[in-house]
Amino acid sequence: MYFFLVVSSTITIFGNLGIIISISHFKELHSPTNFLILSMAATDFLLGLIIMPYSMVRSVERCWLFGKLFCKVHYSFDLMLSVISIFHLCCIAIDRFYAICDPLRYAIKITISIIKKMIFICWSIPAVFAFGVVITNSHVSGIAGYEMLVECFNLCPITFNKLWSLVMFFFCFFAPGSVMVGIYVKIFIVSQRHAKIVKRTSENMSEISTQISKQKDRKAAKTLGIVMGVFIACWLPVFITILVDPFLNFSTPEVLFDALNWLGYFNSTCNPLIYGFFYPWFRKALRYIVLGKIFETDSCLARLC
């Protein structure tokens, strides 16, 4: 278990660190979309660095070894970073919507100023929500035996009462998830429409050009499917459990709940693979980083796209 979780944490940390360094260093990558990806990578990097190691010890040892105060701090940052990551996925979906569905006005609609506001919202609302709920103990208000679990049994359980389980499900998952699904369905429909237009207007084009266009359309559709599939597969089980567990008198086995929570963490492990390795510029940037070429003069001006 330790080996498996250490590998997952390592991929999360270094995969997202690679994206952070790439977008920060190479000026060619300084675009509104990439700044969103950079901010999300920073979120996932922090999740892998300061949350997953302590959660790993809790999961394997079946005991919280770091004290009651740090339990609250860990819980707050865990909740905050997980929600921030989900909000970033939603904002990236909005950015892609304008880029594909309204390309002529994309530069006007999505500016650096708008991206900064998006990033501020993605960080500020989850931070206020997470720390406000955990510090005030609102999420466990009315749950009999919670204090005994923390103090007497040295546990730091992931627990929400009925009210906050509903808030968590609808505010942190269902609302951003619905926006993402709706946007990507719209993007898929528009992409198919564009493909048909290209097909009709490409009668005079060479067969090779037509084939390349079809391949790009299939790749775009496949990427969107992977994005949504990984997001739903990682987060839906744990949020459904958070929603129904209080109404089942907290009868969900602790091991199952913990495993589903790690499945949510794995979304941060997959994000650099989806948003990074699917882009050729990231592979080129990673080569520069691994070979140490980023320390060369004017390496920040290198052509990657």
C-alpha cells in the first residue's frame, strides 16, 4: 500500500511540477488557457505535496498520528484543494467553449484579466468554504460520537452531517460537473458541425488534407471524452458516498470511504497526464527540463508549438 500510494503521490507532484515549470519558463506558452492549466497544476501539486503523504499514513496505519489540531488543518486544506481542482476543470471547460464555439470573439471574451478573475474565484470561494466549515465544526454538528473518534481512537475521519453532505454534493460536484458536461456536449456538437462543413468544402482539397482534418476531429472528440470520463470516474463515487452516508447512519465501511477518497485524489494524478502529455508542447518542454536545457541562455524563447 505504501509503495502504491508513494508512486501515485510522486507522479502527482512531479507531473504537475513539470507543467508549472514549462508554462512559467517558456514565453510561447503564456496564453490565457495555459495560465488556467498552470493554476490547476499548482493546486494538484500542493495536493500531492502536503495532503496525500499524510492521508497515506492515515490510510495505511488506520490511525491519525499527527494530533487533533493538525487534523483540522489537514482536513481544511484537503477539502479546499480538492474543490479548487474541480473548479479549475470547470473554468477550463468554459475557456474551451469560447475557443471552439466562438473563435472569432475568443480573444475579446477570454482575456488575461478575465483569467485572473477566474483563478481568484477558483481559489477564494473554496478556501473560505473549507476553512469556514472545518474550523467551526459545522460539518460534524449533531453527529454523536465524532469527538470520541478523534480524541479517543486517534482518527481523523472524513465526515459530514446531512446538511453539509447535501451542500458538498451540489455545490462542489453537481453544479460544476453539470456545467462541464453541458459545455463539453455543446463543444462536441459544434466540433461535429465544423467537421461536416470542412468535409463539404474539401471536395477540391487533396485526399491527404481531408484525412488530416478527420484525424484532428477524432482526436479532439477523444480528448474531450477522456477528460469527462476521468473526472466522473474519480469524483462521482466519493461524492455519492458523502451524500448518502449521513442518511444511512454512517454505515459506509471506513476502508471503502477511504478508498473512494483516494480515487478522488487520483484525478489530480491524471490531470497532468491529460492536460500535459496530450499536448506536444509539453513533451518538448519536458525534454528541455530533463536535459537541463532550460538553464541555457534564451531557452525561454524556444519554439515548442
